Amino acid sequence: MSTIDLKQFMDITPEIEEAVRTGKPVVALESTILSHGMPYPENLGFAREVEKIIRAEGAVPATMAIIDGRLKAGLTEEELVRMCEAKGVLKVSRRDLPIVAAKKLTGATTVATTMILANLAGVHVFATGGIGGVHRGGEDSMDISADLQELAHTPVAVVCAGAKMILDIGRTLEYLETMGVPVLGLDTDDFPAFYCRKSGFGVDYNAKTPADVAAIAKAKWDMGLGGGLLIGNPVPEAYAMDFDAMSATIDRALAMAEEAGVKGKNITPFLLAHIVELTGGDSLKTNIQLAFNNARAAARIAVELAKL
Ligand code: PSU
Ligand code: MN
């Protein structure tokens, strides 16, 4: 217990280590979206393509995971396949980290743990699909994702397509306000609702460009305010889904979860899988495209941040 240094638990690839050391743009990616958010083998195609998109923008991708108890920033091809096949791969949020480390288990990182690993590796921009938040009925169940606390404390700018309507988006935004997390729209006044471009809730500020986002992130950290920022980047129009149809689908998936008695950390993966089923795979196409779009935006923000 003498030294408190999480880095002793971590392996950073030489490419990422060098990029961070020399101030090059790096974008963190999560692995829960792979292991528990998309089916195999679509997730593997997605994982490879998303890294390419980040490279095309001049940034280095850094997919985070925990493999045999080691915290990883950057995965080998073999490790990426392992996360996508998802056999015995746990879903690891902050509270699970010490267990997987001590027991040398393998797990996918949520938004919260991806932020922890990114910050440890010196990476401050992260692209995901959707964040966790206050679940519907959360005022009774107290099911509030640890992602929100992480955004409060860990200095990473998280680019997402908003939050799914499986969550209570209004309460999620209230929670973020209480925790002092700026919620920016990337060229939008509306906080997006993942499959749909608008949730009906506003953002704190419409940041018109990636440079605008980078300047706000830098100001937050230079002021010593710490913690993260959340950037809502709406799904491209061509892939957006109909709000009313999606609301009905989500209500059905929620009813199925209720009936099956699914709770806690299993609820999000359960809902995601059933939404894919109920939409005949359309939601998966949208999910993949919005995540590509977020990777591109995050890479551009990282490039701008590296100039400051
Ligand atoms: N929302 C999505 N897709 C996802 C997740 C959330 O639309 O894949 C994943 C993310 O990894 C997120 C996690 O951090 O679920 C939140 O889980 P929980 O609510 O158990 O904290
Ligand atoms: Mn939860």
C-alpha cells in the first residue's frame, strides 16, 4: 500500500505513449460498446473502421480495455478480436476495477472506466456512442450510471450522440448541472437523443466548431476546475431514426426488461440487444454511423486541443 500509482497496473502501447509524450492528438475509445453494445462480427468491423477514421484525421486511436487484469491503452489485433468475441468479457465500471485487476479478469471499459484509463494514459479526448445516465424511474431505483460521477471528476472531454431514451434525459442533464459538467452541443442547440438528432432538451452552449470545444475544454482545465465535459454530436441526418417510432420501440424494450426482471449493470446491454432485434437491425446501422461521426469529431477536437 506504500505507493499509490495506478500506472503500475497499466500497459500503454509505444505508439500512444510516444504520441502523448510529444503532444500529438490522441482519441480514447471504449470497449463496452464492442463487447456489450454491438453483436459479433459487426462490432469487429466497426472497431477496425473507427480506428481508421481517427487516423485519417491525424490522430492516434487508443481503445481501452482490461485484459487478464492489466489496464490497457491501445489493443493488439488479437486483443481487439477478444473484446469483440466477448467470451467471458465482463462489463467494468469504476467499482469493478479492483476486482478485475486483483483477480486478473478480462473486461470491457464503460464510459466511466474509459475516462479513468484515458486520464491515466494522458489522453483527454474520448469518442463514444451514448453515455450512461439516470435511468427512467431512477428517482426510485437510484439507478444512476457511474459515468455521470466520472464526468464530474475526471478531466476528459467525452463526445457522444447524446443519451438514449432508455434513460431519463431531463434528470441526466440536471445531474450533470449539479456536478458542474458543461454540456456542449457540436453545432446544435439541442442535446441529441442518440438515434434521433433532438431530445427536446437544450445544451448549455452551442459550440460551433471543434476548435470552439477545444478552447472551452482548455479553459476549464487551465482554470483548475478539473473534471470532464460532455459534447453532444447529433447523428448525421441520413441515419437519424424517427423519434416517435423509436420512443415506441424503447417502451417495448423497457417492458421486456421489466418482465425479465433485468436490473443494474445488465439493463443497458439487454435493452441495446432488444432494440436491435425490434428494429430489424436498423438501430445497429444508426449506432455504427453515429459512433463513426463521434470519432471524427473527437479526432478534430483532439487536433485543435493539441495546437493550444
Ligand atoms: N449507452 C449506449 N451504448 C452503450 C452504453 C451506454 O447507448 O454501449 C454503455 C457505455 O459503455 C456506458 C455504459 O458507459 O453502457 C453505461 O452502463 P451503466 O448504466 O451500467 O453505467
Ligand atoms: Mn446502472
